[in-house]
Amino acid sequence: MLGGLGKLAAEGMAHRTEKATEGAIHAVEEVVKEVVGHAKETGEKAIAEAVKKAQESADKKMKEVTETVTNTVTNAITHAAESLDKLGQ
């Protein structure tokens, strides 16, 4: 009879251990989901900020190039006009 009680106690312990393990696994899964969620959010913010900075840099460079081209063309036209004016005198 005591052997049967020992077996029953062992089965009960095994069942409780299994349930505790399942609970621990579930808790770890929830923590992992939360950490992954935060990491994803942080990564998305970092990517958005990098894209924004790249766009700002591209816009600045485009403005500089446009100003340079405009100045070069203006100077060339002015020089050509002055040269034609001198030829006409």
C-alpha cells in the first residue's frame, strides 16, 4: 500500500512540475514577445530617422548643386553678353 502511495505522490509531483514548467515557459514567451516588440519599434524608429536624415542630406546637396549650376549658367550668360557688347562697340 505504501508503494502505491509513493507512486501516486511521484505522479503528483511530476504533474505539478510539468505545470510549473509550462507556466515558466509561458512567462518567458511573454517576455520574449515584449522584448522583440520593443526591439522592432526601436529599429523602426532608427530606420525612419536614418531615412529622414538621408533625405535632408539629399535635399541639401540638391540645393547646393542647383545653386552652383544656376550661378555657372548666369556667369556664362553674363560673360557672353559682355563679350557681345564689346564686339558691338
